[in-house]
Amino acid sequence: MLLDIKNVSLSFADRTLFQNVNLRVEEGDRIGLVGANGEGKSSLLNLLNGTISPTSGEYSRRRDLQIGYLQQNSGLNSTRTIQEELRSVFEPLLKAQQQLVELSQEIERYQTQQSKDSIYQTILEDYNKTMSYFEANEGYQIDVKIRTVLNGMGFGAFSLDTVCNTLSGGEKTRLTLTKLLLQKPELLMLDEPTNHLDIETLRWLEEYLAQYQGSLIVVSHDRYFLDQVCNRIWGLFYGEITSYRGNYSKYQQLRKAQQEQRKKEYHQQCVQAEKLTDYIARNKVRATTAAMAKSREKALEKLQQKMQRPPSDPAAIRILFKYSEDPVKDILQIEQLPLFAGGTPDGEQLVPAFDFSLQRGEKIAIIGPNGVGKSTLLKTLAKEYPLPQGARIRWGIRTQVAYYSQDFSSLSEFKTVKQELWDHTPLSTETEVRSLLANYGFEGESVDKCVSMLSGGEKSRLKLAILALQKANVLLLDEPTNHLDLLSREALEEALLDYTGTLLIVSHDRYLLSRIPTRLVELSSSGLSWYDSYQEYLDKNLETPSAEQNRDTVSDSSQGAKEYYRTKQQRALDAANRKRLQKLEQQIPELEAELAGISERLVEVAADYTRYCELSQEYEEKQSLLEQSMQEWAELSETYATE
């Protein structure tokens, strides 16, 4: 047992998030925590992490338990470089490495002396002990491990000398996760780890976590990710937490069956209560049957105490994108538009100049790795970035464009939800504003909540409400599903499917990408690549595993989720590792031969003390290199020797 909570309740002010909860985390658990926004998922993680205490109940965890916790939008705001920050994970090993250098120097000094005392023996023992610790913990692999995880997490092109606090918010969060993966705690707690990851990085992370030796609790709204990574799901709805075995697809099946069973039992109880009530009404006034009616009243009272209406799933938000008039057929023409970091020619060129045309009714998804310029393109089209010299952007007649940005800078933090929406529809009455907000999950007192107090999901829903008010026939959407819960994501997908206007959307949501776009365009440093479907993109760019590699727990409806695809970076790393393995297979026999030769020469020069010391030092260096090479060969051969 790693963690255990019994009869736990958690309340803030006058609101109870959950009560009488009993949960346990065991070794090997990979738990997905799901529920509507605002239900208390992040609060539960904080409680399990020990950051906050329960209002009531018992909380216990194994005394020496190592927990790694990634909070939403938490980032390394450090003045150290990427290399310094990540090498700090291995500080004990780096200290041991320095100790080995110092102890070697001490040993070398003693070798110049004719006699060796007990101190020398102590130094030798310390050296051997330190070397054993260093080798047992793969000290020679520190930089390899760092580079492998950096590549997988999308930092392959970054200089290791990059200062952490110069990174973007999303990059800082990714780097925090990178550091946690290198630390390898016994229990990883991840709150929305997929928000800032591109498709290839998502695939790499799924594969990494699938092989992770520790336990995992993850809050995520990525359905593919939950299917691939989790073997247990905690569902948090209306203050009740229920544990289900299996991945997300299995959870959906089990929860549906459970809900149906609870509804059936409640219906039977209602029928029984109705019969008892009818019997009591007919018989309590008769002297001959009054006693029997009295006993039925007690039975009815017990039944009513036991009866509990099963809670329904939270209502999905209702989104409807309308517009008043159609534009011309040729909506957009882009000519010779390059994309630069920061949106100005002063920044690094991300994508060379390209041409692009958009027809009325098309729904185009823009994909590509993080930092390639997807958001830059939308911001340029929305006129938030200046148009580079020589480029042309022409919108068609009657085109009305609305832009949904990835951040929340367009919202006024100090206004209430009602005020913020009212500003965008000033002619509406308060009743009309409240009715509109109700469609997006804001009811009762929540409409008077300050924007600054909203969760990421609530802010996203408010932005969608404002977007719908603009009645645009062209939508530019930058990661609109970020922060949205599962039900809200599904509602947005349905709204976009029903939308008859034109759509340009940046997204890493694989469900959305497989359902919405009529075409996909991939941005890269070499230009634009077009695909007729998301499946075509997968087929052309990623490797599909064999069927036996897929998990049995994943349902047929989520076939795409159980496929594993290596990233381009990983394939490049694999090639480098295979080459390294070949080199080691040549190097090891050579080193063994050199060591044999030095051993023979040591016998020959035994009378020459100076020469003997020199050869001894050379022998130790070669021996250390051989041990390092053999260790590296053993690790690489496990993966690549049989390929």
C-alpha cells in the first residue's frame, strides 16, 4: 500500500467537494481521475500529495514514499540552464563522480610511496564502495538519460544552455514534467500533463508511462491517453468517487451498466413504496386492519430512508455556432507568407514562405510539432501579428472572422462572468444573459463569480460563449479543447460537426482530429504537407505496431488509442543507438586485448617502479573504460541486439 484514505471529506467554505470517500493506491496502479470541471479533481490530488488536509477522515501513506507532483500550468521558473536543472536530479551520483576523481588522486599519490598504511586501505575501500554505488545507479548513463527524455518531450532542438525562465509557459510545464520523469518517483501525480504536448510527444509519453516502473495518478481529459496508460479509473461526480478496474473505455462500459442497475433498483423501490402507501391509505382507518397498516408504515419509513435517487451524469454544455450570411466561395488567399518566431521577421524563421487557399465550408486542421508556428499562423490571420513584407492575405467578401486564442488574455480578470458576457451583448436583458450562460454550465451564483476565480475549464467555456455571440462564418480556433472536461469536449465536437461555416483549427486532440477536419495541413521547417484525413497522416508518418502489442483492455471503438507510434526523434535515437551498439561490439574486444598486453608489460617492468606505476594507471583507465563499455553494451543489446 502506498496511499490510503478512509471516510475522507473535503470542504471549502460552504461547499463540500466530496465526503465519506475510501480510496487506496497500491504498487502498480495506474489511475485515471475523471470528472466534470470544478468537481474537485485537483483538490483530491493536493490531498493525496499532502499539500492540504482533509476536513474529516483518515489519511495515511507509506513513510518513505517518494511522490512527484505535476500541477496544472506549473513550470520551472529557474535561472539555471536546462542542463543544470536536469543534472540536479542526479546530484548524489554527480557527487559520487567527484568523489571518485578525488579518491583516484589520493590513490595516485600513495602509489609514489614505498609503503602503504591503513589510510591507503581505507581510501581503496571508499573508492570501491563509491564505484559500486555509481555503477549500480547507472552513473555513466546520466547524460544519455537526460538527452533521451529531452528528445521524447520535444526539446531535442533546444540548446542545453537555454535558461529555464526564458521558455514559454507551456515549455516550462513540459520541462517540469521532463524533470519528474528523470527523477522516477515511486508515485507520479500528473494534473493535465497532455495540455501542452504535440501528437508525437503524446505518443512518446504514452509509451514511456506504459513502461514506467512506479505507480501513477493522472487527471486528464485526453481519452486516447487514458486508454493507453491507465488500468484503473476513479470517477468523481457529485461528491462521490467510484473506482473502476480497466482503462477509460472499460470505465465507460462499467459506469453505464452501474447507472442502469441503480436506476432499475430505484424504480423497483419506488413501485414498492407506492404499493405500501396505497395499502396504508386504504387500511389505517379500519379497526381490523389498523395494526397491519401501522406495521406497513414502519416498513415504508425504512424503505424511504434507504431510497436514493441515482445522480445523473453532469449535463453537457450546449454550444451552437450560427452566422447571418454566407461569404463568397473563395474565402481566403494567402501568398508568400513566411512564419517567424514571435510573429516578426526579427525572430527565427519557422516555416518558409507558402501559398494557401481556403474554400467556403472547409474545415482544416493545422498540425505539427510545438513551436513550428501553428499559433503564429492563426495570430497573423487574426491580425494580432503584423503581416511580413511581401506577403499577402486576402479575405473574401462578407467574410466574418472570429478568433479563439490559446490563452485567457482576452478575458477581464476582475469582472464577473455575467459582466464579461454582457459586455459582448449589451442589448440583451439580464434574463437573456443568464439563459445563455446556463447553456455553458454557468448557473445560479456561478454567474456572479469573478473571472479570476474561474478554473481553466470554466474560462474556456466562457470564451466559447463569447465566441458563439460573434456569429462568425469563419472560426480560427487555437487548441479549443484544452482545459475542457470530457463532456464539454464532446459537446464542442458536436457543435463543430454541425457548424456549416469555415474552420481553421489547431489541435492535438486526437479524437477531434479524427472526426472534424475535411483536410489536415502539417507545418514544418520545409513547408506545408497536406492530408485528406488524420488516418492518412498517421499512415504516412508513424509506425503502426503489431496487433499483439495492443492492449486487450482497449475497446474496438478506441482502436486508435491502443496503437503505439514512435516519434521521429525516437527513430533517430534508435538509429544512433544501433550504430553505438555496433561500435561497442568492436571496441570491447580491442580493449580486452589492450588490457592483456598491459598485463604482460607489467610483469616485464616490475623492477622499474616509475614505469610500473605509469602502466598501472593506464591499466586502471582501460579497465574503467571497458567496464563502462560493457555496461552500456548490455543495456543497448537488450533492446537492439535482436532487431
